[in-house]
Amino acid sequence: MEFLVFGEKHLPVVMLIHGAGWSRTFVRHAEQLKDRYCVVVPVLDGYGNDATQRYGSTVQSANELLAYIDEVWGGKLFALAGVSLGGQIALEMLTQRRKLAKYAIVEGALCIPQPHLLKYTLIHRGLFRFMTGGVMAKLSNRRLPRHFQLDRASMDACIQEMSAFHKDSIDALFVSHNAYVLREELRVCEVPLLCLVAGKDPAPIRRSATLLQEVMHDCRVEILPEYRHGELSVHRPQEWISRALRFWDKANSRAVQR
């Protein structure tokens, strides 16, 4: 696993975990936040320079990230965030460490198993490979208003990375992501969570947000009407940053009042 670090190491540390599409999703966010925070952007196994390293699972990725945080950052973060697959990994990390960070944000995180997808793995894996391919990425990008589309260089980099993603990694990601079960240990998590859900997210992801509110003692859900899955993190970095800063400030104010 590779780690991109932006900003001075003495600043509060924020970790941003990408989803199943493009590992550089949060680089734009990191560039804008690096004057105030030390931003760590992990590149998960199977992506980027680690394309030859096969992706393992949600739990394995969480364990690797926690080991890195222990070794480099003393086991603590200021904030943890992730989109889609990255959001699921973040939830697993919070399940294992109830005081891992001061704040956490997830967007489009699935935490309800989808056995019907796993039942016909060959069909759905083939569909998943198509959905994560370059053609589908281009179509999804073009459906957005022009000012929210990825620029050509970013789109080319995204397609190149997706093309290098090994089919074994795709299969492992598909199974792990759709089999993930939220565990009871998350009930004792003390990290305030902002759960972002797109209005056009699939029903299981919307139900996952409801479940998180039931399980966690401090979980706030925000619905993003008309947004597509992962749109805020991937295509609207400035809005994501504004929402994150607002959440961190409000959560801090509530903590002081207590």
C-alpha cells in the first residue's frame, strides 16, 4: 500500500480513503487542505504503483491502514474520511478503534450484505468489471454538468488506472464489498460520524445510513438530493471541503459545550 502525504507533519492529521474507482480522488482535496492539515491519501492495494499487489478485502485494508497509523502517527488521527469502498473501510477501522479519530466522514458507504449479488457471482462480477471500466467512467463523467466534470488529464489517469486493475483484485473487491457486515463493536465507537448519502444512491446504501444512525450514538446523516453515488467526493471537491470543515467546527463546538 502506498501513502501520499500533503502538508507539514506537525499539523492535525486527516486520512482520506478513495473508493473503487480512482485512487487520486482525494488528491485535489489534499492540495487545498494542506496548509491547515497534514493530509494522508492512501493508495489501496491493486491501484496506482501497487497495481501488481492484489486487493485483499475490506478488513485486510483496514488492518493495513491501522498498522500504518500506529507506526507513523501514534495511533491517532484528527479526522478520517472515505467514499464508497473507502467509506466501508473507514467504518471497519472505527469498529476496531473506538477512539481512532476526533471526527469521521463517509459517503455512499455500504454496510448491509448483498447476498443476492453474491449468488450469481459470474454475472455480477462481469457487470462490476464493466462498471469500473473506462467506458463507463467516461459516460458517468459526461452526465454531470460541465463545471463538475473531471478534466481530461484526470479522466485519462483514471481510465489508465482502471485498465491496470487486475481481474483478481476486482473479484476480491466485489465479494468483500458486498459481503461486509456491520459489527456490534461499532456501538461503542466514540467518534462523531457524518454520513453523506446521494439522493440517487442504491437503496442498500440508503438503508446503510439508517442502520448507522441506529447503531452509533453520534451519527448525523445528510442527504444530497439529485446527486449520484460518490458524486460529492469525486466531482465536487470544494463542496466536500466546505461540508467537512463545517462538520468539524460544529462537532468541536458540541464537544466544548458538553
